[in-house]
Amino acid sequence: MKDVFDYIISGVSIGLLILAVYMVKKIPDMVRDKLKSDREFEFNKALQVDEFYRKDGNLQGIMLEWMSRAI
């Protein structure tokens, strides 16, 4: 009976070890994907801001108007 418990404990231990190794191997991929999505978000945000000012036309005119309102 003790041998059966030893086999079960060994099997569970090996399974946990395999799971831990898999998770450690996945961490760099998860970090890479997170950094990529953050970069894409910032890039798309910058593009939207740029498009807003380009679509409106004259960026210098907008800045002068803001300066006149600030003073």
C-alpha cells in the first residue's frame, strides 16, 4: 500500500515540476507580448493625435490660438 502512495506522490511531483518548467518558459513570451501591446497602444495613440491635428489643418494656427487663450 505504501508503494502505491509513493507512486502517486512521485507522479504528482513530476506533474508539478513539468507545470513549473512550462510556466517559467512562458513568462518571457508573456512579457514580450505585453511590451508589444503597450508599444502598439502608444504608437496608435500618437497616430490618432497626429491625424487629429493634420485633419484640422494648420498646427501652428492651433498652437497660436491656444497661446492667445492661455495669456
